[in-house]
Amino acid sequence: MGILGLVLAFLRVLFGSRAALAAENLALRQQLIVLQRSVKRPKLRGSDRIFWSWLSRLWSCWRSALLIVQPATVVRQPKPSSQNWRTFLKNHVGQIAAIDFFTVATITFRVLCVFLVLRHDRRRVVHFNVTTNPTAQWAARQVVEAFPFEEAPRFLLRDRDAIYGERFRDRVEHMGIEEVLIAPRHPWQNPCAERVIGSIRRECLDHVIVLNEDNPRRTLAEYFAYYHEARAHLSLERNSPDPRQRTNLALSLESCYLWPPAGVRVSCHQASKPFLNLRQANAALASGADEVFGMDSRCPGFALDACHCACDSDYEAFGGRQGST
């Protein structure tokens, strides 16, 4: 039956008797019940939705007449626009902390669980601990130790691991932190924590043999000192979580004989892409480069780091001590 047939039926009912109208409604209801039993998901056309959209404007009780379809099926309400996951992480980067577990095997085949808490804004690991028996109460205590003195973030990003039980959730809620759970089997939704765990494995734990529970505590404490103070992060414009103070070593050509500058150690190593001359090195330092390279006749290459020595062996560049020509 098309739209025209429905209009004719409406006119017939409008001018018909009430008894006939009630009998026809009863017969139609019984047929709809039979249809509902036989057809699970009826297919609607565009004209069907146009009809129900028109009827919903004229009849306030139109939902009560539906049997085989839902109101949201025949009249789709516009959904409010919402931010996607990447936008959420970007908009609230200063208010998000992420937590995660990862495992470490010892030389005796024991499995240790490492728990870490990471702030998104500076990629700083604010707390970590190691245990052989993680529980919800133990994990809740780690979160309390990570955020003392009202330093708690607004959001806590985590996965759906069963270790985060009722005691953990109650403690986090008491601290005024809103938990944000990632989707099941979607670790990419916790990107910062997954990335730092990968860095820990590649740069630290894959190169050591873990003996006992205290061993990874000492090793990770030393690694995080390097991670926070010296390691370059692409997301931080090649700076570290604890910002390094860059020294401005803009040197004019007239002062080239004072090379290296006072208080700067020059280290000898093979430069992959050396500068050809001192003019290029000075230009790089003036633009704020952390490290410059140069060539010397006695050494294949040398590197000068404005913040700290690049390697252990010092080298006196250009065949002269500081202040010599």
C-alpha cells in the first residue's frame, strides 16, 4: 500500500462509524502480531519514514501504535556531535594520567608485575612499583602514592583488567578522579603508556638479567632518571620530561679563536653528518641546536654538546687549548 492508499484509508476511517473503526483496529492489530512473529527485522523504505515523520508531527501518541518497529527506526533523531578519541586525548592532555601493568621474567622464571603511572602532559613517570602478587588494594595504594597533596588528575586512563577491582574503583572515586576505560583489546587507545613500556623494554630490560624483585626496582629507578633528565622525546620537541636549559652559544667569526667556549667540553667521536666548517657550526648553535659537528685534521670527527659531554673522552678541538689560535 502506497502513500495514496494510506490517505484514502484515513479518509474512510475519518467518516466511518466508531464501532467499525474499533473492529478494524482489532483486526489490524491481530495481523501485526502475526507479522511480528514471522518477520524479525522488517525493512523500511524512505517513503515509510517520510510517512511516520509526518504523522509524528500531527499525532503526539504515535509511538503507542508501533508494534513491529521501534520509534528510533522510523524517525531517526539527529545525534549530537562528539569528539573522537584522539581529540579527547589532545584536548585534555594536561588533565590525564595513564596507568598500566607489564610483566618481567626473572632468571628463575618467576613473573614480576611492574605498575607505572604516567602523566600525559610531559610524559613523566610519576610513580612505579614492582610486585609478584598484584591486587586491587595494592594498585589503589600505588595511585594514592602517585598523587599526594591534591595533585590528582581529572582523568585516569586504563584498560579493563580485572585487577582494577571494587576497592581500586572506590579509592579512585574518593580521590575525585574520573576513570576512562579503553575499549577491549584496543591498547592503542592508551598510547602514551604503551609507548613508554615499549621504550623500557627496548632500552633497558631487554639488556639485563633480572635476578629478583629488588633488581628491577634499582634498574628502573636509574633508567627513569635518564628518561626524565636526558632522553629526547619527539612529542616534547626533542626535549626531556624535565626541561633542559639550552645554552645560547652564538659565536661570531671574530671570536672563533676562543673555541671551544668556556665551560664547554668537546668530545671526540665519529660524526655521521659533520659540518664542513666553523661558520656552519656557529650558525647551528645560533639557531639553538643541541649538538654541532665539525671536522679536524687529527680526528675523523668531533661533537660538541651544549648541555653535557657526548662521550667520555674529551678532545681539544682545532689543535689548541681554549683561548689559543
